[in-house]
Amino acid sequence: MDKKLIIFEMANNHMGDVDHGKLIIEEFAKVKDKYPDFHYGIKFQFRHIETFIHPHFQNRMEIKYVKRFKETQLTDSEFMELKRLAEAKGFTTICTGFDERSVDRIESMEFPIIKVASCSFTDWPLLNRIAATNVPIIASTAGASLEDIDNVVSFFLNRKKDLTIMHCIGEYPTKEEGMQLNQLKLLKDRYAGIKVGYSTHEDPSTFDMAAIAIGMGAEIIEKHIGVATEDYDLNVYSVSPGQMDKWLENTSRAVRACGISTGRHTATDKELSDLRTFKRGVFLNRDIVAGEIITKDDIYYAFPCKEKQILANDMSKYVGYTAKVDIAKDDGLFHYGVNQVNTRQAVLDIRNKVNHLLNRSNVVVPKDAPLEISHHYGIKNFYETGLCMVTVVNEGYCKKLLISLANQEHPTQYHKQKTETFVILHGKVKMFLNGEESTLFPGEVVTIKPGVTHRFIGGPEGSIVEEISTTHFIDDSYYEDESISKNKNRKTMVSYWIN
């Protein structure tokens, strides 16, 4: 059997003092060497303070975690000193990045493993950046619902990432009756083939939870560590070298710590509150007036967030916001100040209908090509007016598949540069060229020259058209209804959509 990995989480316990960080590494290296049955890692944390903390709060030292993060900063060279020492002592080095700039830093320092903290578990902007790395990923799940975990696991597996998920309770410290260790079984059963571990925050005087977790199949255990000195105290959830010695050795006291396994436990209010403290809020980088659609270009993410503020964790390509009131630059985005539309289920329904049509038609689609959903008058009107497209190639020539669902209309448009030829592959298509109507059937071909207005309507069973054209340019589609061109949110791209 492979050795389990024990991760010693240093976090900010180096206190911004590189010599104290070295002391922690050296003292815990002595402990680990007594227990050769495990592999060992030591973990650091990175925050790019200049952008992680909101500009208005950079000097607000009365805020506990602003003060903590500011006072415990280390330079790159200091972190490299700690990293080199840890590796010399036989540790695998690991790092948590709480923002995109910190992931850049992790890559530049060549950490072999990257960690996703529980507060960042559904921070989709950050997860997208982490997914662009080429190292294994360990992600903690405190406070997450099963739906959240499903989505994150799917996200990383679709990108072929080496993923470990960690059961974790985000209360500091965690009481024994709140540890929910049976969640390890739930995660292992639900995500077969994915490594599962346990990130623990129990009281340092509790020594048996890691042994129980390993007995339940955990492959990785993570625990906060530190060393108390005359200059620095130890926090209430980090263990000393002596406590770690007992923690590694102990294998008993299990029954009351094994919580439910029949479903995802409900996060406590305190857990969610503690986790929310560390989440990034959504802020505006320009003034917004009531009625404006807020796009990803209008926002940035920063710490700390406020109560009822929209979080980076809430952001998704499926969620759109429109301002109900005027909002000033650098102000937070709050739920009560916006109208929200979540299109996720609507997009999934469209994806399923398109897959069903493709399966019936036997038309072959390249497996890596994204599905482009055009909803000219909003997704709620998609089935009346809209189109799905798959771009196969767009070079000096272009090939697309145009997929119309039952009786779906594509509105009148023309091109100034592109000449396109439509080949009907499946279903019939009612075509209007310069207002002249014709009905096309599978195998029929029509060529549309620049300047020719055209609209078309899919048949009652849906239709699939192969479009072969000269190069397609984004700004070369001119709609008869100018409101369509002004709608900047009329397209949704979906990857990994083919059943």
C-alpha cells in the first residue's frame, strides 16, 4: 500500500519572521523522522496583499485579518529560503494561493503541489487560473454543498487534472462532535477514483482524529503546526512539535467523531460565517447606473467582503447581474442592489436537446469543439429565436454546423465580407434570401453572397446545416434589428458538452 501523505500546514505561523519559519521546519522535521510510515509535506500560503485586500482597507489594521496578513508578509527570497530548507529536510513543499497573482508566484517558485482553501472552493475566477497550472491540486471542501463539490470535481476532471478533495470542517477549532468523519466515506463512494483526504482543525489536545480518518480511507491528512517561543504564541488550532508527536502516534477514540454518511452534512452558521470572513467580495471598477448590465470587465475581487455582498464564489458565466440602483466605482456589489439571472439550467436543457438532435441525425461533431448558443432576444426567448453553432475551423476558410431546434428562427442578417454556402444535412429549412422564401431539404445547397439578407427557420423536427464559407469575422454580421447587435450578452459558450 502507498504511504499516506501528512501535510504540516505552516500558514502564517512563521509570523513574518523567516528565522521563526526555519525553526518550525527544523522542529517538525525531527518529529516526522520518528514516523517513517508516512510521506510528509509542508505547506505555505500566498496572498498578493496589494490586490487581495481592497484599496480602501490596506491600512485598516484594526481589522483582525488585514493586520494578520499585512504583518506576516515575507518576500519571495525569504519564502525560497523556507522552501529550500523544507525540501532539504525531506518535505514535499505545497502552497495555497488565495488570488490569481499568488498562483503566478507559486508557478514561478515551482511548487510541486497547489492547494485550494475551503473559502476558495467555488471561487471560479481563481479555479480557472489554478486549472491552467500543470501540478496536482488538493482542494478542501468545508462549507460546500454536494452540488458545489460535484461542480468543482467535474470542472477539474474535465481538464484532466490530478485532483484530491479534502473533507474539512471550517470551525477553528472544531469540536469532536462536529468533525463529521463519515463524510470521508461519502466522498470516496461518490467520487470513485478520486483521492480523498482530511484537513483537520480540532483542538491540539485531541490526538486520535487523524488515525480514525486514515482508517476510513483518507489518503492525505493536513494539520496546522507552529512553535511557541518567547516572542510568538501558538493559536488555538495549531499543534506544537510535542503534540504532533502524540497526534501521529494515537489510533483510538473514534465513535463520537464519526458523523453522518448518508448525505452532505449541513454547515453550521458559525462555519459559514468563519469561511465567509476569508472570501473575496465583488467590487466595481467603474461607476454603474441603474439599468446597466454588469459584465466581467466591470468588476474586480478583493478582501474583505461585507454582509450580503456578492462574492467571487457567486460569479459564473451562467449568472448575470443588472444594476437596480446607481453604484459608484470601488463600491461592493450587493444582492439587494441588482437583479440576478441564472441561466445554468436553461443552458443545460439546450445542451441536452442539441445532443438529442445530433444523436438522431447521426451527424458527427468534433469532440473538442465548444457549443456556441446564440440567444438574440435573451435566453428565455431562445426556442423562438436563436441558434446553436459549432465552429469546426475558421482560418482562410470556415466550416460550421448550424443547429436549429424545432421551428426555431434565426433573425434576418447579412454579411459585408463573407460568402457562405449552406448544405442541408438533416431536417428541412425554410430559407428567406432578400425576402424570397424557399424550402430546402437534406442534400440541397444554397450560396449566400455578401450583402444578401437571409433568415431561416428550422423544421418541426429540428435541422442541421453545414456552413462552408470564407473566413468568419466577429464584426461581419449585420442584423436587420439593430437591438440584436447592441445585446452584448447574446452568446453563451459551452465546453465539454457532447454526451
